[in-house]
Amino acid sequence: MKPATAGWVFAAPALTVIGLFFGLPVLAALALSLTDFDIYSLAHIENLRFVAFDNYLNLLKNPLFWSALGNTLYFVAVGVPLSIAVSLGAALLLHSRLGAFKPFFRTAYFAPVVTTVVAVAVIWRYLFHTRYGLVNWGLSWVGIDPVDWLGDPRWAMPTIILFAVWKNFGYNMIIFLAGLQAIPEDLYEAARIDGAGQGRQFRYITLPILGPVLLMVGILTLAGYFQLFAEPYVITQGGPLQSTVSVLYLMYEEGFKWWNLGNASAVAFLLFVLMTAVTSGLMWFARRKGVE
């Protein structure tokens, strides 16, 4: 058997599973987005009509879609850099020679990643309760009036961003920690002999070598944050005044609240196009900067 043929034979089971459970559902959703599939079509297939790109055009005319898109982009633009910065900072602390109790802190920082989103979101909602939350109780000790964290459109999304960063930074921290441990110590020793301080070592040694790791973490974090759903669903239910409605939350409401499955599929593919465009732009920027 030729090597190429043998490779396809060995890959066939995995490719079959991917095709059945990923490829076919994606194609079915794409076909669904070109129809007006709703609760009436569920009752009888004859009610299904082909509408071509009407679902996409109607979404582009829908103010709620643009509001959800703006909320999602706000969440991504603030949350992704903040999450990466916190993850890298925690990894640097754990990698430092001066750090103590590293196994304990490594476990403590990673613990939020493996906890259930719904459970910790409910706890977070009580922590930020306007009257009984511990956060406002702590602020009262320094003379700051209570803040309506989840009932004020100005504070609801920042609160969710803070929750998402706390929940997810441990995963990226482990990746950064692995990247830091792969940097030869000889480079830092040579830099110290040449008189380079910690800041210059970080700028000219750590960051350039961590470039591919930063790129991977950035792509993973972007993909995850564009799919914002569980946090606003549990904490704010999209409020207040739809200030925390994300694109994925809108897709959920269209598909499983109003049973407009054709519209929901169109929302999903518009989100896919947006994620592909942003990720491609990030890859292009990384290649232009020489990051492979």
C-alpha cells in the first residue's frame, strides 16, 4: 500500500466522525439559514419556504443585531487584552525564582477554569448584588456609595468582562507558563551580564520568544470570547436595556425562544464570518511582524 493511501486509511475513521458530527450539521445549518424555518415548519414541512438571503438582509436591518454585535465587540476588545495580560502576569509570577508556594498558587489560579460556569455565575451575581453584595459592602468601608453593577447599563458589561477574565485566565496562564519554561536561562544570564534590567529582558527576550505562544493564546481567546453566552444568560439575562445581549445570545433567543431557526442559523453564520475575518487579520498581522 502506498504511504499516501495508508495515511487516508488510518485517517478515515476520524474523518468520518468529523464529517458526520461536524460537516453535515454545518451544511444543514447553512441550508436552514436560506429558509424561513420556524415553528410552523416544525409542525409541517410544507410550510417551509426558500427565502435565499432574506434572513441575512433582515438581520442587517435589525437594530437589535447591531446592538448585540456592538456588545460582543466591546466584550472582545476589552476582555481579550485584559485576559491575556492577567494570564501572562500570573505566569510570570509563577515562573519567578522569588515566588513561594508555587504548586498551591498554580492550582488556585487554575481552579476557576474547571468550575461550572453556571454555578460560579450565580455566586458572582450575589457578590455584585446592589444591596447585599460583598463588593458594595467592601466599597462602603472606603466611603463609596453602592454601585448597581448588574442593573446599570454602564456597569453590567464591565462586570461580565471581569467575571470572564477571572474565569478563564488560568487556562492561558498554563500555556504561557509552559512557554516561559522553554526559554533558555542562558539568554537571561547573558542579558544580566550585559547590564540589562528586568524590563529590557522582558521586552527583548521574553516577548519575542513568546510570540508564537501569544499568537495562539490570542486566537483561542478571541474564539472563546466571541462566543459569549453563558455569562449574560445566567447573570443578567441580556439586560439591563439589552446592554449585555451578545450575538450568540441573540441566536439563542431567535432559535429557542421564538423558534425562528432560519434566522438563528443566519446569525450563527454571520458570527462565523466575523470570527474568520478577525482571526485572519490577526494571522496576517503576526506574519507581517515575523511571528510564525
